Amino acid sequence: MASSTSSSSSSQEDSPIQCFKYSRRATLRSVVGRPDGGLGLAGERAVVGGWVRSSAVVKARRAGLAASPSRRPEVETTGLTCTEVLMTRVPLIRRIARLMANGISVAASGDYARPAAGTALVRINDGSCVADLQITVDSSLCPLEQVTASGACVLVEGKIEQVKHTAPQYVVQMRVEKILHIGPVDSDKYPLSNAHPSTELVRGYPHLAARTAAVASTARVRSELIHAAHAFFQTNGFFHVNTPIITTTSAGNRRKMFSVTRLFSKSDDSRVTPEGVRAAIKEKMKQVEALKRSESNKEALEAAEQDLQKANVLSRQLEQGGSTDSSDDYFNRAAYLTPCHTLHLETYACALSSVYTFSPAFQVEILESDKSLTERWTIDVELAFAELEDAMSCTEDCLKSLCSTVSKDCSDELKFLSSSQAGNASNSLIESAVSSPWQRIKYTEAVNTLLQVTDKTFESKLEWGMPLSHEHMSYLADDLYKKPVIIYEYPKQLKPFYARLKEDLKTVSAFDLIMPKIGIVACGSQKEERLDYLTTRIDESGLQIEQLEWYLDTRRHGTVKHSGFSVDFEHLILFVTGLKDVRDTIPFHRTKGHAKY
Amino acid sequence: MASSTSSSSSSQEDSPIQCFKYSRRATLRSVVGRPDGGLGLAGERAVVGGWVRSSAVVKARRAGLAASPSRRPEVETTGLTCTEVLMTRVPLIRRIARLMANGISVAASGDYARPAAGTALVRINDGSCVADLQITVDSSLCPLEQVTASGACVLVEGKIEQVKHTAPQYVVQMRVEKILHIGPVDSDKYPLSNAHPSTELVRGYPHLAARTAAVASTARVRSELIHAAHAFFQTNGFFHVNTPIITTTSAGNRRKMFSVTRLFSKSDDSRVTPEGVRAAIKEKMKQVEALKRSESNKEALEAAEQDLQKANVLSRQLEQGGSTDSSDDYFNRAAYLTPCHTLHLETYACALSSVYTFSPAFQVEILESDKSLTERWTIDVELAFAELEDAMSCTEDCLKSLCSTVSKDCSDELKFLSSSQAGNASNSLIESAVSSPWQRIKYTEAVNTLLQVTDKTFESKLEWGMPLSHEHMSYLADDLYKKPVIIYEYPKQLKPFYARLKEDLKTVSAFDLIMPKIGIVACGSQKEERLDYLTTRIDESGLQIEQLEWYLDTRRHGTVKHSGFSVDFEHLILFVTGLKDVRDTIPFHRTKGHAKY
């Protein structure tokens, strides 16, 4: 996680609290995110901002006795769990919870200044770290309902003070002296006003979701993984290449590709599809059939038949005219969203040697029920002069480096996610993946191993040449080896045309990386650098070779052995966070039928 | 630029040359990219690979005398410039050029071992650095035409030796002892076989272009800028957020957006547009007119008129059916490629506070002649609790940091680009941009200043409320201030609806950054956080407010002052490299009518 550096532009120049360089407040990370939880800042003044996570208002037991210090004031809570409420009221529970929470010793109960009645205890978070900061707001400063509603935004100035009793998970809180800004919330209308909204509910509001601790934690983990990836590749001498998103190459998998077009816009978005034509014709055919059956109206039947015939003729005319349409489109040809960056990236590897890209890729999922992401991010890597083993080593080193960085720098986030309902990150799973060498096993061995399993029956059939099902992969990674497994040398029919054919002419130099609990997180291959083998494989795969002539140029002119791999970034996040649903790994998920905003 | 680290997996464990960790050779960067040009490695053995840039073959003057050491052998060159050829032949020119090139003193001519006749001198490059490595290949090792053709790929093993005379820009060369791989080239068919192909020619072959020194240098600069950007934001505590590429929000600028669809694919890519229908009807109308004019065939006319009527009816039916089409599309609604990441990124800033993204954005250009990129990459930044001035400071710091890194770590690339025809990078321009504070000037001041200019007449008219033209911006940045200029507080009609309205109700808190020689490289604004002002501005802009309801939620619930900016990454590359054409800043450019591969 980044350390939030800061400039000297703070107004409190002597303060150990430094203002965030580009906004007018100190980040919570620089206060409660410190190793001492902020203890060293007690007594200091600061400006902090954030959104309200939960709150409690200290109330007078009876009217007229509000200010009496001799009576323990009542506390009315918003968005606190039952335990949290108990803790604010029962000293013993407070003390136990405090000991469990962080073990930092604070002074005993004697010097405890009870919050006065009419004080709001508000936990705010600015997204810079997992920990909230508790601020206390006196009712003289503002109408308390403005600062106690979950989701409200506040920017406040105040004094940091050591917490003695009130909240065991906090070492310090801020006593607010000045309110600089309030962004209010109407709790009846704010969809996430419940302090513990369900994952399902949160997913419906992607534009507000990051205000929940779970989504914010996931976002920080995602960010850290991206930083770690760039750091790994820069340290190892790779160049980042922006391969295109719009592509005019449809390498046979057009069924899985989205079209990019301007044809709709030319006609103010009213458009006609061949389905429309066919539907109209079908309707007319039904009319004709009905008239035939009724035998009542010969003239009507004739007219309908004529009508149908004309419609058919027009439809054919239109379809013929329509087939050349893409030449009228923006790029003068059919264009698509790229499903994969490999081909374009290879061309740069065949010049710069070691290249990678972190880019979005787009894949159509046919099944309505499918939760697979249509817009995914992938890390793609290509290495010239490298063979299969090099690509496998690079995959292993890269993912180990990412996991290691994130487990170190996002430990609070991973802890939070594993303790919450959202995720189930097992730090031990990550640590074992980082520390021990991964299992490598040939596909043929894997199949033989699985066929000999006696302590478990698999639902899906398996024989050589068939893909491994999820339960097969799970058995290998979760039960047998209990670590990440790289399966390599697949039957050629299971892998893309560009995977290099082995001498047996049956298998190719390709691999899948299986992560425990998740399944395939990366796949890679040594690329076929021999022109004749490659063209044969393209033919065998039933692809249009004309679409790939440019790609073949890299084999015609100065061909080189090269290998690469592709990491499914969202699946990696699933592994690291323990999240169950891939839709929760990305800020605005796109799946079949769903693309909010 | 990244340092290519390396493991101990090299076979030559004692060698100071370390093998690149994930491929079977040392990078040229680790040999000739060293500060000593590789001198310290003389005598060492290594494996290197790369593509042939140019070559020369030492020929015997006469047949039969080839091996005679007493005669100076002739040199036949491929892809060398005139000066380079001269240098290989005339000792004095060699010596002068050597002194000019690097000033490294090498031993005098006495100990010079002339290359034997039948030896090829081949300059290879593997893309890891600007410098080539010269390898010498004896004709006994392979047919020399295989290794001398420009574009051929070689992987060779040999001994590094100090160069005395042959090539002034080289300190060391490699005497090849073993050829491990050759990827040949048929020079007649290889489009870039000319050693100095024109920029125009290279642009036509984006899949091979990175084998030229200019495109490879640009690619490395681009990569380094990306790394520097991530480093800047990580150091400053920002989180990277992947905002979506496919969006279903068309905030009024649908005219400038690409549609994303699956409707074409459902029908095997044969499709019908309303244009097609109308064209068919037009054709029929012409027939009718012609028949009317001829007056010869009443029956034919009647039939044609009937036909036309039917076609019209069917066309209306089809168009009505077609208008609801997007509900049949993949996302059950119209979907687009995002033209801008601001709106989605803002929602994450209103939760995580300091966020950025480096993402592709898509914009339709209407003019055929326009060379603007349709697929661009932008750095977008949003900061909660930040005002206009914070965003301007962050822009300045960010771009200074990027320029500073690239001028330090890509100095060879920038030097090369400024010396070649491709670019015209002025290092002094970059350095002055890095070292001095940038000019900040209000739009109103800028207009007043420009209206008072007497030493120059501008072609385009200017008065308050009009946008500044390119010549106005150029006058301010190139002539008047001679440094980057930030112009801020624009009339509201010149800026998007989300820019925050100032108290004068006429101007908004928005800015443009003008870089010398280039024009606008970044723009930003403080966002309107007040719900009522924002809805008014949306209305005024003629946008559909229903499309933006989700965006307004961030103002309804816990609104916060926030500011941000967007860097046009390809324009930044233009500034840094001095390239003239934005199409050369990105690996596979997409412009109107052009999207190769």
C-alpha cells in the first residue's frame, strides 16, 4: 500500500500530522493507520474528512439531567452492531474487547472523562485505510442528525485525544472543534444506510459501493496488485505495450466477440436487423397459413401471398445490400473489441523482446446465468528467445511476487475481508503459495493420476484428450498437492492454434496454472514460430488464414522462439481476497444482461 | 528504464554477464547498455539474440586472395549510411568519428586485427536499449546471406572483444562461435528491408514497426512514462481504479460515441440498416418516376407503384420493430465505448478519496482528414476534499515527475529521437518544464493579454467567451511565457457540465494545461458538488438527466468537494519525444477509416 506522503503546505507547520499534499486534510491512514494507531499524535490538531460509517449519540437519561456528570448517560446508536453497543455501555465487556482487539494498554478507568450527553460519537472513514476514526461532535456545533447519518460526508477540524474507554478498537479519537463541511444524507433515501448491507444489495449500487468497508478493501487490494505487477515487470526489464482494444482481426472466434460500430448512430439509433425482417416475414407466413386453413377468403389469401412474396424479395435485396455494410462503418471494415491481447503483443515481443500489457479484454458469454465477466482485465506477457519453461517460471515468479507484496502491504484489508462475510482470504493459503515451489505436472501425468484416484468419484468423465473439469483441477490443487499446480503439454485440440506443436505431433507446449480454491488463474504457451506448422494449425482450427496474414509476417520475417502467458486478473483477486463472486472483484462489473452506468 | 535483473540460472556462473532471467540469452542492455559500453566484459563469453539492423561483409579484393592479410579487404555493406561506409574504410574518418561519438580511448592502430575476408559484420538489436551490438560471423558458420539480411533474427554464442577500429560507436563487439538460431528474411519480401525506411512506410506495418530504432525508442519512452505515472501515484497514496470501458451512460455526447453490440453477430454478420431500406425504396421511386415519364407501360407503372407502397409499409414495420432493438442486445440496452472516465472515477473518489486510472478512452472524429486518435489512453485523477488549486498543483507535480523520470532514464532514446527524422525532442524544453514553476493565468487575463498583442496578428478571432485557438495557445506557451501554461476559470459554456460554477455565475473552476509546441496536454476541474447547481447545468447543457441520475446520487448522499484532471497520454508523448504525428505515439493507431489488425 502506498504511503501517503505529504508536503509542507499544511497550516500546522509544527504538527507531526502532515496534510495530504493535494487536498485540505490529513488522511486517516496518516492518523489511525500508523503502527501506534495514532497514539503518538494525541494532543495534536488536524483537519480530517470522510464518510460516516456508524454513530452513537450520548443522551441524557431524563430531561433536565442531561448535563449531570454523576449519571451515566444513555447512548443511542446508529449502525453499530450489538456487541459494539454493549461495549459502549458495559465497562467489563469494553475492557475484554479492548484486550482482544489490539493489546495496547491504556490507563485504567479512573481518568475516564465520560462523553457528555448531547455528544455524537461518529466513526468516519476516508477510504485510505481499513480503520475508521472516531470523532466526537458536540450538539452545539451542528444539528447532530446531519453528522450521524450513515453515508454523510464531513470535513472537520479538531484535537486528537487518547481514548480511554469508549471504543476498544480505537487508540485515539478526535474531539471536533470546527465543522468545515457537511454533505448530508437523507437516511430514508440512501440505499446503503444500513450499516451492514448485504453483498447482493451493495452490488446493485456500484457507484456507492466503495463506501462499504468490504468493497473499499477489495479496491485497495486490487490497486496494490496492479502496482505490484508494474513493479515486478519494471524490475525485470519488461516494457509495457498498449496493445489495441479495437481490433479488426477476428481470428475465428467471432462468436465470442463484440462488434464496435457507428452504423447505429448514423440513423439516430433506430435500426433494423435481419431478425426484424425475418420476424415480419414469419408473421405474414402465419397469416397466409391461417387464411389457407380458413378457406373462406380466396382474395385475401392471394393478396397475403403476394405480400409475402414481395416481402421476401425486399428482404433478400436488403440483406444483400446489408452484407457490405461494414465498409460504410467508421473503420471501413468490421471492428471488434479485442478478446485477447496475445497476437498483437507477440509482434512487439518480436522486436522489444520482453513485453507485457495490463489491459481490458472482452468476451461474450452465451449463457444467461453465467456470472463470468464480459469485460475483464488481463496481464499479458510475451518473451522472445524464451521457451515453455521460461514462461512457466516467469508466471510463478510474477504471481508469487504479487501475492507476497499484497499479503505484506494489504494485511489489514485481507484480515478484514477474511473476518467479514464478503471474503474468506486464507493468509496461510497465500503464504504457502509464496513460500514453496509450485507443482508442475504434464497433462498426461495429471490424467493418469486422476484415473487412478480411488478415494473419490468424479462426476465428469475423463480420458486423454478431454479437458480437465473443475472438480479434477480442484482435486489436484486442493486435495493432492495442496498448492498451486501448473499443468503443461496439453493435447493440441485443447489449446489455441498458436501453441507450439511438440515432436509427438499430438501435444503442444502450453500450460494452465491452477490456484487452490479458484481454478485456472493463468495460462500460457510457447508460440509456434515455424511458419509451416503454424499455417497447418490455422487450417486445422478452421480459421480464416487471410485474417492472420499480418500475424504470419512475424514468422516469415526474422522468426524467433517466444513464449508468454496471460493472467486472469480478477481470478487472481479471488484467490488473494477469498471473495466468492468474481463480480465483486471489479468496480463496475459487466455480465450478460448487466452493465450498470 | 528498468534494469534487467537476472538470476543465477545462467550456465556461465562465473561470468559477470548475467543471463536474462526468463530467456536464454543476455540482453544487449546488459552488454552494450552498460555505462562503460561493455568494455568491462571484454573476453567474456555470452549468448545474445536480436534482429539484424544492418550489416557488412568483408570481401576479398580478388578471387584467390581472400585470405591474404596483407591486402585491405573490401567491405560490402547492407543498410549502412554513407558516413558509416566511409568510416569502415577510411582510418582518419574512423578516428574522428570515434572521438566525436563517445570519447572512449582505445588502443592505436598497431594492434588492430583486420576482419578476415568472408566475415560478416552484423549489427543486431534486441529492443532492450538504443545501442546495437556488432557481431562478427565467419562464413564457415553459416551462409552469410542468412545473417546479413535486415530483419533476420539471430541467437548466437560467442566471445566479447574490445573493438579497436572497425566501428567507432562501439566499444565492444562479439566474435560469434556458435549459431543457435536463425530466423531468416527474404529481403525482397520484407517490407522494412531498407535500413532507413520512411516514417510513412513504417506506419503501414505496425506489426513490424518496433524493429526500427525510432519506433522501439518511442515504445520504451511510452513504457517508462507509464511506469513513472504509476510510481508517482503510488508514492502519493493514490489508488488505481479500473473504471469500465463499456458504458451504458450516454451523457449527451452520443454523437461522439461508438456502439458496442452483439446484434450483428446473431445474424452471421449480414445486416440491414435503415439506410439500406431507404436506398431500396429510393430505387423503386426512381423506377416509378421513369415509368411515369415514359408513359408507355401503364401496367408496369401500377405494379411498380404497388411494389413501392408495400416496400414502404414493410419498411415502416421494420423500423418500428427495430427501434426497440437494444433491449434485445447483449446488455439489454444500448451500450457504448466510454469516451471519458471522469464520471465513474468520481464515484470512487467519493469513497476512497484519492484515485486514478490509466485507461483507454474512445472518441469518434467526424472529419475524414482528422488524424486524431479514436482510441487514446488517458491518465484520470480524482481527489476528494480538493479544490481547483489542488488539482492544478497535482497536475503540475505529476507531469514534472514523469518528464523528469523519462529525461533521466530514457536519455539515450530521447537523444536518438531528436537526432533522427522521427522526433525532435528538445531536452532543454523538458528540462525547463521540470525545473521552473509553471505559469498560471486566468482565462480572462489570457484573453486580455492576447487582445493587447501588437507584435503579431492572429488569424482566428478572439473575444471573451470564445475558445482559444491553437495559435493563441502557442503564443502564450511558446512566445510569451516560454513554459507550460495553465489557463483556468473558463466561461462555463466552454467546459463540461460538471465543472463547478463560480460566484460570478459566468465562469467555472476548470483549467487547461498548455505545453510548449504541443497545445493542450491535460485539462481538469473542480467538480460541482452542489446538487441544485449541477442539475441546472445539466439542463442548460441539453443533456438527458435520466442518464445521469446515478451520478447525481454522489451529490445527493454525502456530497464532497472534489477535483480532478485528465492527461492526454499520447499528447504527453508528443511533448517528451518531439514526434510530429500523434499516430506514431501508440503501437496500433486507430483513426477514422484506419484500424490495422
